[in-house]
Amino acid sequence: MTKNQDRNLIVGLDIGTSKVAVIIGEVLPDGEISIVGLGSHVSRGMDKGGVNDLDSIVRSVQRALDQAELMADCQVSSVYLGISGKHIECQNENGMVSINDEEVTQDDVDNVIHTARSVKIPTERRILHVLPQEYAIDVQDGIKSPIGMSGMRMEAKVHIVTCANDMAKNIIKSVERCGLKVDDLVFTAIASADSVLTDDEKDLGVCLVDMGGGTTDIVVYTNGALRHCAVVPVAGNQVTNDIAKIFRTPLSHAEQIKVKHASARSSMVSREDSIEVPSVGGRPSRSMSRHTLAEVVEPRYQELFELVLTQLRDSGLEDQVAAGIVLTGGTASIEGAVDIAEATFGMPVRMAQPLPVKGLYEYVDDPIYSTGVGLLHYGARRIIERQFERPERQGVSSFWSRIQSWFKGEF
């Protein structure tokens, strides 16, 4: 079996509350991603983005990993790992440096971003992302790429995403116990945005709502940059629990009923439709109305979208999302979700799956894999960035080698 680096492979690992997904992609010479392997397994040991049973999650990851390696005929050594949970926080910060009327270089950009990220972060938290929003040089603001421009001073606005250090350590530990190295830790909603949002939507203003099993992740983009992110600790598992309690059926059967028969809009379901509901304790199955099921599910989706709307309003960006709302994730796939979301938000809503990539795309053409595919996009971008950085670093290394040789009399 080949390893990651032998075929320029990247691996995305999405450890969710309800499923673990491992997606293997190959970065082609033109920068495109080709899907070569996929493994998925029921998640055990996660709750609302946090690890609550380390051994169980290790077993789930290992089984998904084995499937993906078998399909791709490779041995995975490192992954880009998604992280979520209500411990995720964000803040917008500014930084400023003097450029003394010289042309702005990449070093100047790096310095001003470093200045912006130098804000004091509590020791119990770690920085996940520092994402530039825009730059200003003297009186000109709204600059996307300042390199080559001249002025006296430059300011940068950045979006900083942080997480709880203990939460990050625990999820990384579960991956390392499978013999894997974590290339980078990525907020899952940012990964999903990479795979489902278009540049036009980000420029116009859009809110992505990634609805998983334990959490609902939210990111808001305007003018092409990330402005706000949040995590609501309510998602699909609450719907499953409601079905299990009200219909008195095991959680595993409640999940199947939700996926196969539930609707988030009761007006879309005929009162004549019926479904078989397994009972507990060996009791015989019962026939229940599908309309009654929808009446149980609909209020929970209304509540969930209202919580998202509250987050959007609190961010102050509700009036700036002209492209509307984009839903993704397994919980968003339910019938009627788009309709009830449009009624709640009062703006256009679309359901999204990962944008097409090469290779075995048909295996990941589903909203439940949006985060996994997004992690591949994130990883591919990092690989390309390193390739651009390498010649410069090699040039500097070569220069210093020549200087050292000169001092040694070897030049």
C-alpha cells in the first residue's frame, strides 16, 4: 500500500456525534481533487462535538479508516481533522504595521496578521484559525490583496476562531491512538463552507447552516470573508429522542424512522399515510400515522431554525446575507426542511451537497459528507500554499549555505 505523500494524498476525518467519515482524495497536478476512497461508520463515544468515551470513538475511527484504506488501496498516515462543539468561539480583531511608503511585501502582510492575532487568548483556549477579512492602507480600505501597493501604514482586519484546549486534546488523542498524525485541526463549518458555498454567495453575503447529529454549525460570509461563526448544541439527535419517547421505540429504530419517513412540514404529509413502528421489550409493532410523526418533528425544526435566526440577528449580519441561507448536513436532508427554514428566516434557502469534484464523486454526493469533502479542499489549499513557499525557503537556505561556505573558504 502507498502512503499519503507517495501519491500526494490528503485525508479528511469528520468525527461527528452520529457518524465517522474518512474521505481520501488525491491532489492532481492541476490542483483539482480526485476522490479515491471513503469509509463511514456509526459514531460511538461523541456527544455534541465532545469526546465522552475515548475507547469507543477510537474503534469507530479505526473501522471507518479501514474501509477508506481498502477502497483507496493506500495506508493513511495523517489527516485533516474536523472539530465542533459549543466551545467554539470567534472574534474580529485589527492589527496595524508601518510600511514607510514602501511597497507592501508578503512579510508585511504576515506581520500585520501576526499583530492582529496577538490579542490575549485565555490559556485554556487555542487558536484554530486566523482568517484575513480585508486590509486598509492609509485612507484606502476594503483592500483584498495589498501586496505591491504603497503607503505609510497598513491595517488588517481578521476573524479569529478559537476552541477549548481540552476538547481539542481529547479529539486529537483519539486520532493518534489509531496511529495517525493530525495535519491540522479545522472548524467543521469552515470546512463545509469550502465544499458547498460558491464565491458569488460569499461575496453577496450568505449564512451556512450545517446540521449534524449533535450540533448545528453556523458561519456567515459577507464581501467574500468570514464574519461570524457559532455552534448551537441542538441538532438531529433531539429529533430522534423526541420520536423515541413519543412513539415508545428504541433509539436505533427512531433514527431509521426519522430518516425514512419523517417530514419537517406536517402540511406536506397525507393523513392517510401510515408507518410501522417497532416497540420495546418484545412487544409487537404498531401502525402509526405519518402525519402524527410530522407533527412531532415539525416543532423541533422550528425551534432549531429559530435558534439559528437568533444567532444571525445577534451577529448584526442578518440584513447582509443577500444570498440567503444554505443548509447542509444529514439533519437538513429531511423532507420539508427547506420550506420550514424559508418560513422561519423569511429569505431564500437552498439545500446543498458538496460541489462536484473528480474521481469517485458519486460516493460523496450527499450533504452528510460536506464536512469531509471540505476538509480535502482545506488540505489541498495548504499543500498549494506550501509549494509556493518552498522555492523561497530553498532560495534562502541556498543563500545561507553559500555564505557559510565562503567563511569556510569553500566558495
